Amino acid sequence: MKKIYFIVVTLFFAILILEHDNMGVAYNPLFHIEGGDSDNAISMPCGLGGSHNHKH
Amino acid sequence: MAELNLRDIPRIAIDKPVLTYGIIFSILFSYILYSGVGDRHLYVFLIGLGLGISLFQAAFGFTGGWRNFIEKRDSKSLRAQIIMLALAVLIFSFFINSKSFFYDGTMIGAIAPVGVSVLVGSFIFGFAMQLGGGCGSGTLFTAGSGNIKMVITLIFFIIGSLIGSYHFEFWANLPSFKPVSLLNIFSKINTILIQLSALGLIYYLISKMEFNRNNKINHNDIISNPSHSLIRGPWPLLWGSISLVFFSFLMLQVAGHPWSVTFAFGLWGAKIASFLGVEVSSWTYWQLEYPSTALENSVLADPTTVSNIGIILGALIGSALSGKITKFTSVNKKLVLAAVIGGLFMGYGARLAFGCNIGALFGGIASGSLHGWVWFLFAFLGSIVGVKFRKYFY
């Protein structure tokens, strides 16, 4: 069971890293700048909107 | 089968291989985040590690605490949660909508509307977490500390979140009030007074109910722990309350919003579904501003994902340090079924209710949002029903 657990966890971490390598970071949600353009206003990961324009 | 109580496992030597594994992956992720995403993502990850260690060492879970109160009127864990919320209200109220110490921007609260979706979603979540054996944060830290059953719960949590995002349009169109932020209605001081009064009343009521049932109550039980050690644990519950508020405050300062957990689960599910050929990007939810951006980006650009990885690794490191990494015993069919049902419905409920016990309850109340209180009430009612159903599985 211990082996299975660590295989699953390692596989999960490996997929995250490979996906990161494949996709790259086109937009960094934490690079929000006060007063910046609207593209930079998406920093709230509640899943339903941005920060200043926090739409629900 | 009784749920594993981390405090009851005899302490053994530090598990060096597991500790090494946890440290190596922590360094690897730190490097990738710093070099490939940004310094603030690295800080979010380190905060996640702190949250994971705190959750594990204090065995700080909402599920067992609520169940102990519902079944035995043991309010110990619930009182620690109320103190955590009170501390968060006291601190967060002064900082929400103000400038961050870490970046040039305003920190925002977790404010969401109160509607049918929150009522139904939080009730479903409260019900399901009693079957799944952990809430949002609880599932993460127990899965991270080697509990196979909770890994199954986590997998189905992800699937449930994905299904919830598919049905999002239906739930979003049901009746709902506009978001209510107490900080927008009252002054900071009055918001604090109102919320602390409500929390104080709950603390008083649950203490009285414990005393009435058991003819005794010991308010020091959340402070005392005869064998506690900062490094090796177990921590008194109050240490957990304080450290979780501390790391949540850092999260607010660094990420610009309160700590959240479950958005990442839906994102992971959507990424996998997309890989398998499902046109997730055509779903209404994944066309919203933040979700659509997250879907197109590297998953490590999503701060919720980053903090969740930190929590998993933090719990793994904490369990290795304490020598209490969960025993790797096989799980029976009934427990697997409970994990599947619990995980699915928690994921679905969290998507409807704008988050879990962390994003909606903790973040919502700390931010002065009414939906946090409604979430608390309906999730607790769901847990009362869930505790009754749990007996068929455990």
C-alpha cells in the first residue's frame, strides 16, 4: 500500500511539472497591478470573476 | 471501522525516507515556481507548506469536530474553530480592501452572493464531508499524510468539482441575492463587533450544550496537550487555530485574496478532461474570466493549486517528522464507497456554494461576507444528516 501511495503521489507531481513545461505561463494571475489594464485584474480564484470586477 | 485519530497513534522515530521525499519535492517545486512562474507563487507555496504542517500537527479538521459535537456534544474542536474564526475576523477586517505589504495592489475579500446554490451546495458539502471523512482542507492534509482512503476521496472530489462546473449555468440562474459585505455596510469596528458577538454567542451555546449533556466542560482542553512538541507534534488545537490564522493572513497579503482550496480541484479535473478530448472550454463556467484564463495557463500559475501542493507536501513532512505517517492498511469496499460518494458530492457542493469550509466559511466570514455565515449554517445541517448516513459505511 505504501508503494502504491508514493507511486500515485509521484505520478501526480510529475504530471503537474510536465503540464507546466508544456503549457507555460501565458498570464500570471498574481501580477495584478493596481490601476493596470483589465487583463491584469483577474486575481481572485473563487472561480467566478476577477478582483476589481468581481462578477458573480 | 473507526476513523483514524492521529493523536492516538504511538509516536515512533522520524520517518527519514518520507521526510527526504517531502523535502526534495518541496525544493523542486520551489525552484520551478521561482524560476518559471514568479516569486509570489513561491511564497504562496511556502505558506501552503506551513498550512499543511499546521493542519497535520494540530489534527485540525472540521469534519470530526462537527461530528463529535453532533454525536457526543464534545465541543472541543468546534470551540477551536470558533476561536480561529474570531481571530481571523479581528485581523482580516483591518486589511481587506487595503494595500498589501507584498505587492502594489489591493487585497480583496471572499465575497459571494447568497442564493439557492449556496444553500443547496453547502448542505450537500456538509452531508458529504461526513461520508468522505474530511472537508476541503481535511481531505488535502490527510491525503498528504498517507491516508489511502482520503486519496480516493480527493480523486472523486476532483470529479465532483468538474461535474459541478458542468452544471454551473443551471445553478447560477436560480434565485439569488446580491453579495452582502458587512465591511461595505458597517464600519470596520462595527463589523468586528457584530461578527465577534455572533461567534461569542455560538461559543457560549455549544459550551452550554456540552455541559448540559456531559455535566462537565473544560475550556482548557484546546490549550493543553501533555506531549506536545513544536517540531514533532501533536499540537494543542489552539496552536492550530493561531497558526492557521497566521498563515492565512500571509496568504491574504501575498496572493491578495483569502486562502481557498477547491477551485484547484475543478481546474485539475478540467485539465484532465481536456486532455481526454472533452471540450471543457465550451462550458459556461470555463468561459468565465478567471476560470478560462486558468484553463489556458500552466496549472502551476494557479495560486490555489500551488497552495494545495504546499499543503500536501507540508502534511507529508509533518507526518514524517512526527513519525506518525498513516498506517498503510488496505481499505474495505464500504469505506471505498463512502469515499467515492463523499468525494463526488463534496466536489459538486463546493462548486455550487462558492467554495468549501476554507474558501466559503473561513474566507467568507473573515471577509465579512454573509454567504460565509449561511454556508456555516447549512453545512452544519447537512452534517447532522451526514452523521446519520455515515453509520452505514463506517
